[in-house]
Amino acid sequence: MIEFPSRPVQDLIELAHTCRICRIFHLAVLKYNKESPELPAVEINPSLRVWYEEDERLCQINFDFYDTEQNLINQKTGHIELHPVLDPEPRILPATASTGPEIWAWLLECKSTCLKSHSKCRQDHNEKFLPTRLLDIGPDQGSRIKLISNDDIPQSSETPTQYLSLSHKWGDSKFLALTSLNISQLTAGIDLKELPQTFRDAVLVSRHLGHQYLWIDSLCIIQDSFADWEQEASTMGQVYQNSIFNIAASESDVSSHGLFRQKDNSLWKPFRIKFRTSLIDKDYFCFYDRWKGFEDETPLNARGWVLQERLLSPRTIHFATPVFWECRELVACPAKMRISHQIPPEWNVKKIWPSWYSEHFDNTWAILKFWETSVGKYTKCSLTKSFDKLIAISGIARVVQSILNDDYVAGLWKHHLIRGLIWHVQPNKPFMIAKPYRAPSWSWASIDGPIDTSLSQNACNPLATILACQTTGSNVDVFGNLTDGFIELTATLIHMPREIYADLEADPYLDFRVSFETDPNPYSEDIFLLPISTIGFDIVSQKLCIFCLVVSPTGQRRGSACYQRVGSALLDANGNRMDSGIYNTMNLPTWVPPPWLKGDTERLTLV
């Protein structure tokens, strides 16, 4: 353990300009404060833990936070790891080289290696698929490009037409987009200078990589035609899945910022650590590995549509600091050092394609976990139009369906509905109920805000029986927007008196363990608990946990009485609320333990 003097955060910020280790400490503090803004760090006592392991990860940051009176606020282990570099003289490309010959040579090397050696990156690639429209950027370095229909692109079985795609954050700025009024103009050809910087940079990258065709959503989908948008949105997953590369403008907030908006490169320059033990006597060069946490740190990955663009494309080039190459078998950055990440274990794979999952997962649990984890990430992202909620993840849903061979119903899977119902709004995070109607209340897609699905992975025994489930879409696409949906089931319905949930709402310890997604007052004073499934065991008391929906009657009937979900609860088998975080129980006032597992069941409909 290497300990450093305790310093005020302000001093650390100043030292970070000249000291690389201080910069890394400062970054760790910024990450922590982002995760826990309610605990401001006035002073920290950092340390660098050094150890030797087979995977050669050597360093981890630890630091203590103190308040103005030198009281310990919290102890934290940094999420930033430093990896060793065994090359004798590690060298990296400077930020100014992001568009120079070295970066192009490195990208071409990655391309050649992947196309020749990575069998997984070639799986499920439909060489005959082309988007409806593409941008023809020409075989040379000319200044004009034009919009072209796929019918006008020559196809050859020997040399299939390849294209690149672009992931970018639209932002609030206005830029040239395809409309019914200018489609003839774009088809005739336009000058590159009419495009925002990110689009011009994407053309530059495509040409350097030797490709003539590029797909950009705003220029290949008619933006003022809902019919065209609906048709193209349904094939969006295929567009990215069959692109040869996806270019990601990871560091840019708006399309006018460009691809090469790199930050200070000094943070990840390697530094030397002398490692001396009875077993080893070596010098290591360590560097800050930005890939860990990359999804949370770059502006692009905050956009909802981008999740499926990244997961479905076989190869993605992330233009950030540094530039990252990500394919199904490798993650790398342009450094003359050994810093490539081999593909992680199957359950941590960042990309998805049918063959890999069909070959390596002989049970449905893993793919359901992948879907639920993806939903959790997706709901943290923003959408310019909340109307896109189900559509912007439909590409992933189609791939998962091909593996599960199951019916897709409002973001859940028909043969796994009990598990799918186990979600909750993340505590202390803002959210809204979708208006106008987008999905039934029992679907996570009815909420705008971050959703936690982790409890579903611990589901044990179902406490309800599904009788029927049906959704009605706004068109024939089952992965698109919905106009109606219901689940008919039998379950134990337990009345929750008004004084109980009124006390719960005022409980300062209240979080998702008993939480309301809507204000129950507009509906009625009749709030009910609907036990759905047992959830593992309470770690301390070893009591069984029960996940319940909190439901309210709508006053309608569809053969049976209709209820809508207004919240969720996690209780123990005696009806006690599971306390937040510490796994103890807390008796609710005037609560009579309900017959969770032995009570009479009744037939009802969730809408």
C-alpha cells in the first residue's frame, strides 16, 4: 500500500495539472461525487494499492473522505484500475494524431486483423442486406456526396456492397436533414460543407477505411414522413447489425462538434511503478484504463437509441480520448503497448448476435439476464421523443426473440411474464408515467426514468398464475408502439388500508421496497398488494422475501375486475417491509400479517 498525504480537494485539483497520479486521484474523486453527490468531499486521504496477480492488474485507488471538521464521511475503493504495460518503452499516439497517418494506419490494421481472423465478427452478417437509402460519398476525396437508393447500387455476389453507419447525438442544434422537400436536392448531390462537422468527419473516416457508402439516420430517413420513419425504424437493428463498421461520435454532445473532439490526453499517459517482492523484481508502466466505465462517461452513450446501435454492430470505432476499437472479439486503443482486452466471459459480452448466444447458452436464464440488464441500461438513457421507448430497443428485442423463440409483449417475454413483472423504479430518481399511452402499467415501458430489474434474477417461486396475455400495437409490428395490453391472472389480492400506505409515503426510509409510481389518490382509497414471486432469502434473518405489485382498481371489467400497477413492494413472509440496504425487517404500523402463501386466490386483469 502506497499512502499519500491527506489533502484538500482544491489542492488536488491544482496538483493535477502537473502530476499524473494526482490527476488520476482527482478523476476518481469526480467519479465518486457523481455517484454520491450528497456526500461532498472536502478533504481526501488517497492511497494506491499495489499487488501482483495472474491477470497482471496491479493498482487500485483507495481513498477516505473527510468533512470540514475532519470527520470521516466515507471510505471508498475507486472504480479506476491501472493496468501494467510490459513493453520496455511504451508509447502512445498524442491527441493531435487523431486524424493523422498513425491513427489511420492503426484503424486499417484493426480492420485487416478483424476481417481475416475474427470468426465471431463474421457470424450472422447478411451480405445481401442494404438499407433503403445510403450516402454515396464517392471513391475519391471529392467534396460532393449524394443520396442513393439501394436499387441503384450495383450488387455482386463476389464483392458484396459494404457500408458504414454512424452513431451520433443529435442535440438541440439545427442541421441539414432529409425531408420530402429536399430529397431531390440530396439525390442530385450536395457539397460536404453543407453538413455538420460530425457528418463531414464520418465521411473522412469512411474514405480512409476504403468504403464508398455511409448510412446516417437523419440523412437516410425522411424526417417529415411518419410512414417512412416507422418503416425504417423497424429495420434499424438490421442496419447496424449488417454494417461493416459503426462510427461512434462518443465525445460529442451535438452534431456540430465533430468526431475528433478529444480531451486532455495526459491522463492516460503511462507512468512507472517499481514492483519489488520476494517473487518478482520488475518495473511496470501503468496507465489509466478508460474503457472501464466508458459507457457512463461519454455523452453519446446517454442517448437511448445508441445502446442497440452499439450492441448490434459487429465492429464499432469509438472516437473519444483515446480512440477505441470494439468488435466481438477485441477491445483496443492505438497504443504501442499491450492494452487490448480479450473478450470477457459470455455473460459480460458487450455485443449480441444470434449464433454466439445460441451456441453458448443452453439455458434461458443467461439471455433473460442479458435482456434485463440491457433494459436497465436503456432506461437510464434519454430519448428526444419518449414515443420511441419501445422502438429504440426493438433491434435488441428481435435478436433476443430469435434466441428465446418467445412472444414479445410490451418489453416482456410471454413465457417468462412473472419474472418480467419484477422491476421497480430506482429510488430517489426522477421519473414520469408515459403520456399519451405507450404501454400497459405492468410494463417498464410505461415509465420514463431509470428502472431496476436486478431482483428478477433472484426470482424463485411464482405466487401468481398467468392465464392470458395480449397486446395491441399501433401497427402490425409487435415490437413497436402499443395502444392496449392486458394480463389475466389468478393471485392473492391483499387489501392495503389507506392509513398503511399513508404512513409508508411519509416514511423517511422509504425506497423501492414499498414505492408508488403514481399518486394513489386519484384512483381510490382501495390499494392492494399483489404477491408475484418469492425473491431469494433475506441475508441476515434468512426469511423469504416476497415481491408484490401495488395495484389499484380501475373500475372497469374485462371478464374480471381490472387493476393497474401503481407501485411495488418487497416484504418478508410475515408482511414486514424489507428495510433499505441493511436487510433487517421493520414492522409496519397496524399491519396484520397476510396469508401470503395460503390465501384464497381470485381472478383479475392487469391493464
